[in-house]
Amino acid sequence: EYSFKIDLKKLPSAIYHSDFVFKEGIVYSFTQEPISKELTQIFERFTRQFGLTYRRYLDLVKAESQTREAQIEAALERVRSRSMAMHKSDEMLSVIEVVAQQLTALNLNFDTVSFGKNNQQGDFKFWLTSTGQPKPLLIEVPPLDSPVLHTVEEAQKKGINFIADVFTLQENKKWSKHLIKYSDLKYFPESKQEFILNAPGFARSSFLLKNIDLYVGNYRAVPFTKEENSIFGRFAQVFEQSYTRFLDLQKAEAQAREAQIEAALERVRSGTMGMQNSNELNR
């Protein structure tokens, strides 16, 4: 598969190989005759110049990496800030929306991002968002004999916290039909259903954390790169923290509700104990 095709029968009987070294690498020369002193000097001058060029390249790579890291950290901070601004548990969906927006802003090529509750109960409950439609949808589907679910279940049993898999056209179609069946059809108009059901397949990266799972997928059936998965994983960690805050708010709301109920019951008890005759029952 080497792009430069050579007829081996036409190769010369000897090749002269010369190395011109600069700090970060080597310029190679292959000739049929020994190179002259003059040509050697020219090679050396070009090598020195290329050494400067390569150092400039390394500086740009470093600067671009730092810029990219700053962009990622800024995106993560927006998710953290929205999480800390939550005052009610029903604001959790807005945090998921921010996650989808920030992944899109980072130019990551995905079609869906979803967060599932790691309950290991057989059913599958998750919040789904997709590109072009960032409003999250809460979906709960019953069990299905599908590798889309089985691979996650097996990973959870084995304590694996990351899996990347690709599903065929038929596997994706079976799972997607199941998903659409138990979803709000307003979220899946006919054009979207056609796109999903006729896609080449589905590539997914799954991050299985203590309380929540993050799933990122694309219908091109192209696995995500190592760099993309690294970024997704960082978002999963931040969202795990968001979900912990969500659980705390849920607990606080439940306690506040219980206090309201108990106070109401106490008013009834007080009224009961205050009755002096049977005519007061209406009150």
C-alpha cells in the first residue's frame, strides 16, 4: 500500500544514502552516485533552514494545543457553572442541553449525546439530545435483545468504565425502531426517522461512571478518535458531578416536601385535639 510504486527490476545496483542531521530529525538523501562536496554544502544549508522551519512548526503545534485546551476547559466550566446554578432538580435537563451545546461548539462530529441512569435493572432510562435539536428528551424503554444494550450490561458487570463499539445497519435499525416506538414522536419526525433507520450503522462511545453513563454516537458508523473520546470522557466526569448535585437537590426537595406534609398533618392533629363536641367534625 506504499503510495510510491517502484519497478523493483529497474532499481540500480547501488544506492548512496546520506543523512543530514538537525536537532529534531534528519533529512535523508538517496542518490545513484556519491554526492559532491558542493551538493553536500547545499544540503547542509537546506537542512539548517528546515530545522528552523520544524521548530516553528513545533511552536505552532504547542500553541494550537494550548488554545484547544483553553477552549475545552472553558466549555467544561460552562457546564460546571450551569450545574452550580441549579436550584431545582427539574433544571437537570437544562444542564444536559448545555453539554450538547458545548460539544457542538468544540466542533466535535457527533449526532447524539445521551445520559443514562446506571440502574442495571434491565430497562433503559436516559436523556437524549441530538445535533440540531438540543432540547433533551427523557426516554425510558423496556428491555430488548440487542447488542446496543447487551454490551453496556456486560461492561457494567465487569466494572469496565469505557467501551467503544460500532453497530451494523440492521442492529441500528432494530434498536432505533424500539427507541422510536417508546418515545415522543414529535422528537422523531418522519425525515429524522428516515435518516436514522437508513444510516450505515451507529458508532458509539460509552463512559460508565458511578451514578450516570454518557453515550455519544454518530450514524456514519465511524468510531470516534482517541482525542475525541478523551474530550467526551472529561465531559462525562463533569456531568457526573452535575448529577450528584441533582441527587442532592432531589433529596432536599423530598425532605422539604415531607416537612410540608408533616406540618399539614400536625394542623389536622391540632384541630382534632381541639374538638370539644361532635359538631366540630366539619371544621
